[in-house]
Amino acid sequence: MTTDFPVLHYVGVPRIDLNKWTFEVSGEVAHHLILSHAELMALPSVILVSDFHCVTGWSRFDNRWEGISFNEITVRCNPLESARFVTISCDDNYTTSLPLDQLLDDDVLLAYAHDGRPLAPEHGGPLRLVVPKRYAYKSAKWVRALKFTTEQEIGFWEQRGYSNSADPWKEERFGRP
Ligand SMILES: Nc1nc2c(c(=O)[nH]1)N[C@H]1C(S)=C(S)[C@@H](COP(=O)(O)O)O[C@H]1N2
Ligand SMILES: [Mo]
């Protein structure tokens, strides 16, 4: 376990101008959304405490995440029957994807604060996904867009050999060809 919070990403921390920043929801949805930072911050918020497990072996326990429940987004975009997966795209061109039913779990959120402070840029500020029941490569930092899809698009690390299902309790670290 670890009490400090390791920083892990494959390129540098992107420089983000909040005045130009938007959050977009597209694909298999009834309502395509484009929200400014202010509009996103005005949505109802939740605080959820969860553990964080990196596939390389470290975990950080009892993170107090504050942000927008994933459910809150689906209430607004209204996914179509055909929506089964969601691709998450980030400012560093990182992507990952998850089945929609896993994102609807009540511990999943788009977080903008961690342990009582605004989420630091190196940890994904202004907005990151948090999926406690999956390895942390599913918890995308610097999230800019969600795309609801019928077929699953394979993400950055998943294309490079990490498990697509990413369940830490089953120790699903690596994908099978
Ligand atoms: N956009 C983006 N999100 C990302 C990554 C990345 O490289 N880019 N790395 C992932 C990996 S492998 C881990 S372990 C966690 C690390 O989060 P942290 O740096 O806040 O500890 O972020 C995940 N989210
Ligand atoms: Mo990771």
C-alpha cells in the first residue's frame, strides 16, 4: 500500500485552459452534450471514498473523491438502447473504454477534487474518471469526452497488452491474445 499518491501517465501533464475547456458527450445518446467548465461544476456533486489499485502493484486506500456521479451524466444525455460501451478520451490523447453497466455502478464518478482539495493537474485535474472496481488505467485523467458506442473501442493500454476487463480481485492484469 502507499500513503502518498504516486503519479503515473505515459506523457506529460497537459496544459489546460479552462476558458476553452469543454466536456463533450456524444455517440449513441438522445442528447449530445457540450458543457463548459462552469456548466459542469454546476451539476449536483457527490463525495465517494474508495481505494485505487494500479496494475503495477501499488494501491492507495481511502481516497475521498468529489465530483459528478456517472449516473448524473446519463440522466442528461439519455443513452439509446444501442449504447453498450463508453470510450473516454483525454487531453493527452489517452483513451480507455468500459461497458456502460460498469460505469453505472454507484461508486463511479467524474472527479474534480481529491481529499478535500481541487484535483491536482498531475492527478488528472480538472476532471478525471474514477472506477474503483477496475485497475487504475481505467480511471482516465484529463477527461474531455465520452462517446457511447455499440461495440467496444479498445483503449490505449488495452491495445498494448493490459487486460480489457481489468478486475483487480481476479488480478486481470494482462490481456489474452
Ligand atoms: N489521461 C491519462 N489517464 C491515465 C493515465 C494516462 O497515462 N493518461 N494513466 C493511467 C494509469 S496506468 C494509472 S495507474 C493512473 C494513475 O493515476 P495517478 O497518476 O493519479 O496516480 O492513471 C491512469 N489514467
Ligand atoms: Mo497504472
